[in-house]
Amino acid sequence: MSIGHALLGLLETGPRHGYDLKRVYDEHFGHDRPLAYGQVYSTLSRLLRNGLVEESGVEPGGGPERKRYAITDAGVTDVTEWLVTPESPQIYLQSALYTKVVLALMSGRSAEDVLDAQRVAHLKAMRELTARKRDGDLADQLICDHALFHLEADLRWLELTTARLSDLGKQVAS
């Protein structure tokens, strides 16, 4: 995800200072990877330099004064274009797991053991995501659903590959 675009989108709701941007970002998008303060301020600095945000005042605080940032017209245009541009589908034509399966077959090791270990790891992750989804709010449920659907597709691939190991072994040996 583009941190800069996420911060621009948050600034569309009104001017904010870096601390507030971090808090709102983490609340909505940082469940698994909260932003570091340094990342917020370095991103704001880049957005400021590129004319996508501007300083809109200073708020006094208990410590140093806090600069407030507002999105510019150029920033609105940029975030609008980003929102309507589709993300590139993640196509995994050559995965590390496939490489492990082939190398196991080539070396005489058990490719089935490789697939079984991966299946166990996927099922564990799915149980954890299902528990998180059950206890989460709607945003967390949607995030977990996305991850679960990807893991389910991986499991289907694991089953299909297991069923084809004999044929793959013959192909690798030739």
C-alpha cells in the first residue's frame, strides 16, 4: 500500500498534524504494521516537497509545537487518480514453494513432506485469522477474509500438487 496516498486520503477529511495522522492510520490500516513516527514525518516531508500537502498552521502542545498539514488541490488530484487506478493482480507464477517441491524431488527428498509442512503452516495461520475475524470489527473481518481467501487458494494448490507429485517427479527426472 502507498503510505503517501493513505496519508493524502486521510488529509482530505481535514488538516491534521503528524501525530494525529499516525493515530488514525494505525486505527484503520495499521492493525498488523503500525506506522513509525519517522515514516509519517518523512512521508509528509516528501508530500510537502512535491506540492501535494502544505503546512496549515501550528498547534501548541506539551512539547514542541505541532505543524498541521492540509492536502493541496494537486494532492486531491493525485489521491483521486490513485483510488481509481486498479492494483496489479499478484500473480505467483514461480513461487518459493514450487521451487522447494522441485528441488526436493530432484534431490531424492520427500516433496510430500515439504507440502505437508506448508499445509500445517497454512492451516495454523487460517485458524489464527479465523479467531481474529470472529473477535474483530468489520474492517478487521474484511482484512482477514482477504488473507483467508488467499490461503484457501494456496491450500487448493497444495492438494493439486500433492496429487500430481508422481507425474512431476517423472518430469523432473527426465
